[in-house]
Amino acid sequence: MVAICFRLAACLFALVAGESRIREVVFEDNRAFSDFTLAREIELSSGEIYSEAQATADARAIEIFYQSSGFEKPRVKTVYHWLWPRKLIFKIREGRGPTVRRLRLKGKLGFSASRLKGIIGTEINRLYEARKVSEDSNHLVSFFRNQGYPHAEIATDYDTSKRRLTFYIQKGKRLKIENIVFSGVAPDDTTAIKRLIPLKKNKPVTVLGLQETLMATARYFRNRGYYYVDVRLTRSRKGYDVELLIE
């Protein structure tokens, strides 16, 4: 009862003062961009006093953002519930979105274009989605790092006029393992454990290999009464030394 009275009092105050403080900002029917991305394009936010003029300006800012991203004839309308629940809603009609008509891979790939394109989820003649392209970049980085390129980087560019998506690949130098050494309380004979671990001398350093090596080493030594196992990488002249620390 007290809460209801307080809410009514707040509504009456808003009517008298001609002000209403926004409780929540909502975006509806936005598929290509997240709420977080669109929120960065507007001025109004929760906790601020509602302004119809600013809401109109924010709606226009969202339309311009869509247009700059290749969408045709986007439309954004606003609805605001003045008293309760004081919710500002941006109703978005995205219009016809940009499609990917051509997909390019640039750089010293090291692998066939068909293999790399098989990792990419974005398809030709389908909608260009920034979120999906970002995921594609992460998948490519993971692929290269698991092939021994720990410093691989991917950049992307979408040409709205040509509807062309380009992945710029900088895989960096492929690094190999020069030595595998043991420290701490490791046994004198390490032949058995070296056979168990996935990382091998003169083989590429991979994230998956490091993870599997840590698990295999930990399992091997913990079954023999050791409680702490760690894998450390040290840059060497041509690649990395792998140190297995056992305590």
C-alpha cells in the first residue's frame, strides 16, 4: 500500500513539474545490432529526465547509424510512458540490410582459402551482421593459434558500396618448441611423461597442446602424490622452451 501511494505521489509530482525521469530504455525489433551498440548512439539513458526533443534526435541518430552501416530506409519511432512505467521505447524498422556479395581473404594465409572460408560462418548473398563477423574473426584467430601461430591477428572491413567483406589476416611467425624441461621435484627419468604429453620438440606451439599437456602432466604426477603442476613458456632463439613445474 505504501509503495502504491509513493508511486502515485511521484506521478503527481511529475505532472505538476512537467518532468518525468526515465526508468528504462528499450530497443525493439533490432536484429543486426545489440542494445548495447545502439545505446552508444543516443544521449538519453535511464535515470535522466525525459525530453521529447532529445528522444526525436536520438531516434534520428539511430537511423543515421543504420544508414552508415549499409541499411536502406531505416525508420525509428519512440514511445514514452510518461507516468508509469516511465519506459522509453525505440521501435526500430531496420529496412533492407546490407548483404555480402563478395568475401575476400587478404594476407599470407598459409592455408587454402577454401579451408579458411569453411571456418567463417558469414555466407555470400546473406545479411551482413557485425556480430557474426566478429565471431568469425575469433574463430580464425583460434584456428591459427592452434596451428602454431600464437600472435595471429584478424582485421575486417565491409565495403558498403561494393558489399564486399574482407578479412585481413596477419598470422605472424609460426613458433616451435625447442626444448622441454622439468623443474621443481621432477623425477630423473622423464621419458615416460614426455611420451604422454601432446607437446613435442620441434613441433608447433598450440593453445590446445598446452592445455592438453597441462592436463596430462597434472594427471600423471597427481597420481604419484604431487599436488602442483604448471606449464610455462619461455621465448627461446627460434621458438619456445616449455617448462613443466612440479611441486
